[in-house]
Amino acid sequence: MSIFLDENSKIIVQGITGSEGSKHATRMLEAGANVVGGTNPRKAGQTIELAGKALPIFGSVEDAVKETGANVSVIFVPPAFAKGAIVEAAEAEVPLVVAITEGIPVKDAAEAFARVQELGKTRLIGPNCPGIITPEVSLAGITPATITGSGPIGLVSKSGTLTYQMMFELREIGISTAIGIGGDPVIGTTHIDALEAFEADPETKAIVMIGEIGGDAEERAAEFIKEHVSKPVVGYVAGFTAPEGKTMGHAGAIVTGSSGTAAAKKEALEAAGVRVGTTPTETANIMKEIVASL
């Protein structure tokens, strides 16, 4: 079992002929993902050879869905075109859209998200995220597929790099699904969405949640955990040493006054019964203890 991505996922890549799109589509195929085609309006009707597979290129997402039955789209287009790409996929009613592109203007992200919500047929992951991986089954995004195998731990993280590190730290146990939600101010899928799905997934026995300074997403997640999550959750909040009032790393990671600090988030999570590590390694060790006792 997994959340959002499984062996039935048929993936198209918007921007498949670009350097990033073709490179990561190849890696997805090598990871076992069922990539069935891609889009580039200027190259419609052609094919692209990736990982020994000839993939059709379509002029639009609608055409790609019609021809291939795709139910996932991964977006690798430049920031200026990302809003249009997200909206196009949502209007084609693709159930899962993973926007990898970083540097999308907040206004564009907000408008794209509003359109996705209005149409109500699509789950958006990202933007500015590594995507989602169900190890040994499928990959939609840029997460390295060789870090870990499948196992009982669900992982949701704002940070791509910390997603990879946590997967590595827990490689002896394994991951059911790892989802990188992105750290921009406006994102689609949230910590809460992932927590809800992991809670409902019988194969996920415990959850690691990685947050970072800025905003109140982790505090809201803590409230949700208290009310709705019965499985053990271990947390990590990046940014304990970050100075106040400075944007750190992600565009959303800015601390204002006392809200949004790592300490405040840690406190909120611990009040909800979540054990919080102060380093990724300590967090992984707490999870190893918990899994050993299950």
C-alpha cells in the first residue's frame, strides 16, 4: 500500500523534451514508474527515446490523457510557464499533479492553486518540491530511488534535502511513501493532507513529519495529530539556529516575532504527543526505537 502513487499510476511529464524533464523522466522509468508520454506543443506527434522506451509527445495534457489514460502529471517547465502548466493539467482533470518547478511567483502559484481548488478534480503536490516516491513501485518527481526500499514508515517533508536524508537514515526499515510538499508560501498538498492519508493507509505503521521555520503549518498539523492520528508520529523542525526576520532557504521560511520559530513548533508538536528530534539523525533514532517496539 501507499498514498497517492502506486503501481496503477500512469505518468506523463509536462516539459519532457527539456533537459530536466528528460533527465528525470529517465530516472523515473529506471525506478519502475510507468511513464507513458509527455507534452511539448512544438513537438506534438514526435517521440522521445528514454531508458530504452519510445515515449509519445503530445501537444496538450488533454490529448495525452485521452491517448494514454494518464492519471499523474509531473511538471518540469520554467517558472514563467508553470502556472499555465498546472492549470492545463487541472482542466484536463488529471487526479495527481506534481509541480517540481521552483521560483514560481507567489501570485502565479496562488492563482493556479485557486483554479485547482475551483475545479476540484486534482491533488496538487508542490510547487518547488521533490515530488513523491513509493519505493520499489513508482516515482513522480526527482527523489533518488536508490536510497531506501519499501517499509512501514510514511514520510512527509517541506524540504527536499531533508526528505532524502531521512530516507537514508531509515533505510534499514524502509518507507511506504515519501512525499516532499515544498516550502513555498503557497503549496497544494499540506502536512495535514499527508497525515490523513498515512493514517488511513494500513501498511503505514508510523509517520515522520519534517517541517521548518516560518508560517504555522506545523502548529496546525499538531492540532490535527492530536484529534485524528492514532499512529506514532515523530517530528523534526529545521531552523533552530535561524535568526529572526530573515528569509532562510525556502521562500516560506521566515520567522516573524515569536510565531514560526522552530522552538514554538517543537512545543506545539510535543503538546500533541509527537516526539521531536533536534537533528535529523536524532529524529531517525527516535523512529527506530518506536518501530522496534511496535
